[in-house]
Amino acid sequence: MNAKLEVDFASLGLIPKIFKKMESMENEILDLKQQLQPKYDLTKRAGVKAFLNISDSTISKYTKEGIFREGYHYYREIKGTKTIIIFVSGAIEEFKKSREK
């Protein structure tokens, strides 16, 4: 039984392309999972912070500079003497997708 095994080394050049595609598909799956079974509460600051992998100061910067637009990405709710920021989950998901492009 002398079976010859031939290897086409040109195929190895496809590995980075395949890896990139797999990474893209993994991100899509994670996004779909987030929509079906939310891992983060995207209406709260802590959830937005974890979902976007950013810090509190970055969230503050985004709201000050208008990157997060009031009325679109978030709105303010007055509870007694406090003003609470409620984020819009759909707008936050959209923001993440636009950043990844």
C-alpha cells in the first residue's frame, strides 16, 4: 500500500482569509445571541460599558461630544431630584456595528 500524499502549499495562503471569515461569522453569531438572549442590559450604563468594552469616562466623553446623541442613543429620566440616563438598546447595537466597519 504505497499511497502518495500530495500537499498543495498554495492552499496555505488561504488560511488568513478563512480565519478572517470565521472571525466575522463569530461576531455575527454573538450579535444574534445578544438579540435573542441579551447578555447585557443595554438600557443601563454598566451594560453599555461591557457591551462596547469601554470605560465610564468614554461614555461620559461620548455624551458630552455628541457621539451618543440625546433622544437617539439615550434619554434622560427625572426621578425625584436625580436625572437618570436610559440608553436605547437598538441604537447602542447599531453604534457597535458601525464602529466595527
